[in-house]
Amino acid sequence: MFKDNLADTIAAISTATGEGGIGIVRLSGKDALAIAGKIFVGKNKAKPVQFKSYSMHYGKIIQDGKLIDEVILSVMRKPKSYTRQDVVEINCHGGMLSLRKILELVLSCGCRLAAPGEFTQRAFLNGRLDLAQAEAVIDIIRAKTETALKISLGQLSGNLSGEVNKIRQGILDILVMQEASIDFPEEGILPQEQTKLAGQLKALDTQLDTLLSCATEGRILREGLHAVICGQPNVGKSSLLNALLKKERSIVTAVAGTTRDTIEEMLDIRGIPVKIVDTAGILVARNEIERKAVARSREQIKLADLVIILFDASQPLGADDRRLIKELKAKHVIAVMNKIDLKMRINRQELVKIFPGVVELAAKTGRNLKHLEDALYNFVHQGKRPDAELILVSNLRHIQALRQAQALVSDARRLLDQRLSLEFITQNLKDACVYLDKLLGKDFPEDLLDKIFTDFCIGK
């Protein structure tokens, strides 16, 4: 179905909705140049079909003799274009009325409106990008920090695909070598061959493990760290949110329970996108409003990657604090003692026994806030300094495919140790190859492409 659609010439607005200095209507397909020629009048009357590739031309878009807009028309001829088809981009003024009129005009001349992500889908189907690279395009668009952008650009350039292809080739090399042994089973596998095969399987296992070892870090850098601030009423949760944001986002008063709803904000902590959530104080609800507030707080805690539990250092630990500590037993937690600028009455040693590396700060003044940022940074990077050359697997689909492949390779090692038939081992390796092929898009079901590309914006 997808390849049938490649015969269509598609068009879409490729710039963001709203007013801007420039807007772009993009066309791709075999008739892109001819259709552009029906509406574009250049300064020297030349037609787009005559234009050289990678050239730009000033002219006007005309409909029934009337001027629609003055434009710059860009031409990129196949196969050296984004989609490996003829591509035309009409650069016009960035008002939505002008853009829509030009889009409607090219559609009336024979284009079809592009589906979400269809330009990138064509780049994949025509072999310009593999599927992992195509998925990096939307990650670049959605990158929330410079670090996330760097990961996505690396994936687009093919660094992840290159590593996966190396592993895939290693599997294929083993399969080719083992065919003869399977064809002549009476020969059995010689001891030196078993040793060599064991080494090859171990190397594959290690390569997969290296890619997966940073999967959590990569996913967080791609999707953002979901961090929730929780604690008893009036411990300074809203003050901490404001301090991290460096602006007053939450209302702060001396009245306990001021925050009645969850408040979410995105921030960049040293290249880590963090969705920080301020919650209502965990307390025994006295009315319907408080019951709903507490329920929302608990739901956010349940979904969180990390919980920042706040304690008032000017007060001793209470029964409610201890109850909350028990509730968070299964979560990743950073414990924070707030209000250290006041006289300290909390039992610090009791907290340190439960939470190693307790952070001490004063949210109201910003004192020691850097220590909490250090703790968040170390949680994501596991205390290691990020390696600029490290390939971070960040896409959940890729992570799942690599985990399946590694499980099959690990099982092949076990089967070899048990001296079972080579047929079982090679079947595992063939199945592992299938998962790697799905990651790269060498083998893909249509519903997978639907799922991936419908997440894209129209025009990309």
C-alpha cells in the first residue's frame, strides 16, 4: 500500500502554524516540477522543469492572472533530495492566508495533501534513510535540550544504525559458517569450532549489552525525566519548584495546604529535560477537594521516574513523614532537607540511614540548590560523566528490539554450553536477526509504519 502511494505527488505546509517571516509549501513526487510550473511565473519566464537542481528562483505565484504572493522557489531533483523524488519548496510570506492559498492552488493542480510524516516516510521507502534514522527526524523536532538534540542528530547520521548493522553482520557471519555443520551433522562440532563459536556469541552479547547499558539514560534524555516533588504540607515544595524554575510559578504562603492541585513545568538541568511536578501535601483529606488533591498527588508519584521527598529541617520527623517514607519504598527517591537556614530540629542521622546522600538546602533563598541539581544529574548519568562518543539508545521501540535480540543471543550461548544441536542455536540467531531487521526497517509491517509516521507533523 505504501509503495503504491509513492506514485502520487504530495504537498503540505512545512512550517509551523502562525505568523512568521517565511512560510514553506513543499511538494514531492514525479509531477512536482510540472505542477509548480502551472502557478509559478519567474522573472525570465523560465519554467521549473528547466531549473537546475539545488537552485532558487525569484518569481510570483499567479492564479487566474491574479497575484497570490511573491516567492522564492527551490528545486531539488531526484535522487539527491530528501525524499529521493523531485522536490519543490515554495518560500512565501509566513502568513497563514498566503500559505493556505498556495497549498490549495497546488492541490487543485494535481497534488494530494501529504499525510503526517509522509515526506520522511518516502525518504525511508526510497532508501535514503533506514527506519531508525527516520525516527530520529521527529526526535530532532521535539528535542527539549541540546543533549537530546545531539543524541537525535547522531542517530540521524547513522551511528546507532551502524552499530546495529555490525551486530547483524556478526550474526550472519556465524549463520553462514554453521550451515556446513548443520548439513553434515555426523561430523559433529569440533572442540576448536565450539570455542570459536562461543567467543563469537560472547562478543555479540557484549555488543548488545553495551548498547542497552545506557538505555534508561537515553530514554530520559529523549522523553524527559518525570520528577515529582512530594512531602507534608508547608515543607516548601512550591518554594523548591520556584527555585528550580528561577521564577515564581507556584503560590507560596505560610498557610499549609496552599497547593491544591498538581503543577507541571519543563526545565533543562544541564542538558537533561525534566518534567517537574509540584504536588499537594500528602495529608489525611478532610473534604472532597482535598481527597481529589491527594489522589492526584499519589497518581503522579506512581508514574514518576524519580520522587523528590521534602522534609522541613526546622521540625522533627512526624508520623506522616514516616508513613510517606514507607509508601515510597519501591520508588527511586532523592531526600531533601529544606529550611536549613532555620534552627535545625530534624534528626539528620535517621534520614541518612534511610536515604544515603541526603540533600540539604534552603529553597527560599536558593542556598545549596546546586546540590539538588547535582543529584538529579547523577541519577540520570549514574554518577558517570557522559561520554561524548557514546551511542545512547533512546527510542523505546529500539530498546525492546535490542532486548529481544540479546535474550536470544544469550540463550544461544546457553544452548552451546549444553552442547545441544546447532539447529537450535542457529534458529535463535535467525530470530535475533529478525528483531534487528525490524529496528532498521529491513522487515516492517504496515501497521508499524502507520504508528511511527502518524506521530510526525504534516509537512515533514
